[in-house]
Amino acid sequence: MMVTCVSVHVKAEHVQDFIEATRRNHLGSVAEAGNLRFDVLQATDDPTRFLLYEAYASEEAAARHKTTAHYLEWRAAVADWMAAPRQGEKFWMLCPEDEVS
């Protein structure tokens, strides 16, 4: 399983816009073949900071996500709302073992 954690810092005036656009991206993402999880988290101490937790069955499924219409629409919509470039970090799932492919 391939997991990507994406840290996002949004301009304060666009927090609600970001949430709405990301909710649409979430709905499209969880419907993708190979998607196992797509969580959208907001920091408790700073409403402008978010973490996207994306789990895919394979590297290929994760790469396919980046070609979907809903992802491309999201990426274009949120680009100017970022206070800093988003940071993605990839991980292999190790535990729980029943989740490992």
C-alpha cells in the first residue's frame, strides 16, 4: 500500500473555499479504483493548516489519481489559495500487516 501525506497551508481568507474544493476532490478520490482511504484533516490549533492522508493499493493507483478530472480541477482551484507550496511525502504501509499489499 502506498500512502501519501500532503501538508497544506492555506491563506486565511480561502479556508472555506479550500474545504469545499477539497471535499469535492475527496468524493471523487474515494470512488477511484485502488483508493483505500482519502482523509482530509484540519489542524486543531491552526485552521489554515490541513493534512491530506491518501492511501492507494499500489503506486500505479496513486499515480492514476493525479490524472483524474476531479484531482486536476482541485489542483487548479486551490493553487492561488496556498500560503506556501503544499508538501507531499510518500510512505509504505508496514502496520497493520493485514493492510499491507
